Amino acid sequence: MATEPHEMTAFDAEELAAAEQTPTWRILLGSLAHNVPALVSALVILALAAIAILAPQIAPHNPDLGYLNGLTAQGSPVPPGPHFLLGTDENGRDVLSRMIYGARVSLTIGILANGAAILIGVLVGMVSAYFGGWIETVLMRLTDIVMAFPILLLAIALIAVTGPSMVNIIMVISLIYWVNIARIVHGMVLSLKEREFVTATRTLGVGPWRILFKHILPHLSSAIIVYGSLGVASTILLEASLSYIGIGVPVPTPSWGNMISEGQAMYQVAPWLMIFPGIALVVTVLAFNLVGDWLRDALDPMQEGH
């Protein structure tokens, strides 16, 4: 009886300390307002999301149809002008409309694939670290095996087996990118499961799954958010790489990667076919990376003392 109040006090103190260390939305917004690159990047991401959602309403032309002087037809590339703001490709298709729909493809694959990878990685990392034993050995060796393969080559091999489609690309990317977050979560849970608040909860008879999802998972939220935002940029780049080499999003669905690939053959006579989707890809990846860096500084407990 003498030890029970002490255990509960330690548990409450730990929970209170964790709550005090977690930044509020007010603190985050204040930090964002003082970080101009991150603020601009966040606005760019919001604009891209709005463009992707409203693509059918804001695209000036059908992205799959060729136009020449306002008529459906095939023709040589038309340079940027009043009728086609970013020009047309060799099939007479409006580059601006295809870029708008390409934003939808890139963000959809980037967010869904990265979200699935985060889910798999968090589950593998938590379960392996908390339960230990043969479970940890099997899951961590599987992680090592996946990490041993070059990412692009592994993605090419898996796409060659499953076939190119948006669903398959999301599945393949998620099956490749979960290993990094799994390693991070594994290390964090190894430390957290020895903390006093977990020990106190365990002595009260709370089950392992309830401890994992109610008491340990909230302490991982900052790392998950940070690496999740950084991971979107990586998945968008991987999708663009796969589309560039012709095994990504099937044509004629517009993707920034296959637009760059198609424009490469005409870079001397129609450089806009490569330049505009290339700029869109660079700006998007840079925006997610800058937002991820800001979130890391704002949320990572390791940065609080600096």
C-alpha cells in the first residue's frame, strides 16, 4: 500500500511533463510566422492541394485531348501564349492542364503511399521493440533485408511484377519506405518502455496493446509527423522517377515524371515541355522538405534545449 501512491505520482508526473513538452498549435503557428521559408512552403503546399482538388474546375482544357487553334487535332508543339499559357506538347495537349492534373497524381500517390508506409513502419517498430524476443529478431531482420536493396531498383523490380498502375505504385512505395520509420520508432520504443510511467502502468495490470497505443504512441507523434512530412517529398520523387523511366503512372494519365520524359526528346525545339513540369516537381519537393525541417525544429524534443 505504501508504494502504490508513489507509483501513481510518478505516472502522473511523467504524463504532465510530456504534456508540457508538447507544443500547442499556438506555439506552432507562432513559430511558423517567424520562419519565412517554412511559411512560404506551407502556403505552396496548400495551393497545390487546392489545385489538385479543384483540377476539373480550374484546368482550362482537357488534359488528354490535342488542340490546335481551338480544334481537337494533332500538331507540333505550340510555345506559351495567350491561348495556351504554358504551351502545348507534340500532340497538341495543353501543358498547363496536364500539370494541374499531374499535381493531383503526385500528391495523391505521395500522401497515400507515405501514409501507408508510416502505418506499417510504426506498427513494426512498436511491436518489435516492446515485445522483444523472436518477434523483434524476425521483424528487424526483415527490415534489414528491405534496407539492403537500392530503393529505385527494388521499386522497378516490384512494379515489373505487379504492373504499372496508381494502386500498384502506392502499394510498392509503401512496401519500400516503411523501413526507415520502423527503425526510428523501434529505437524510441526501446527507450520509452523502460520509463517509469510505462512500468507503473504495467504494474497496474494494463495490457500490452493498451500500453502501446494509449501511453507510448502519443510520445511518438512528434517524430511521426516530422518524418511523415519529409517522406512525402521522397515518395513524390520516387513516383516521378518511375514515371520518367516509363513504368510509373500509365499514359495518357498526366504525371510530372512522364511529362519530363516525353519533353526530353524535344528539349531543343520545345524546352518548355521539360522546364515547367521540372519546376513544379522541384518546388513541391522543396516545399515539403522545408516544412519537414521546420516541424523537426518545432516538435523534436531533442531540439528543445537548443
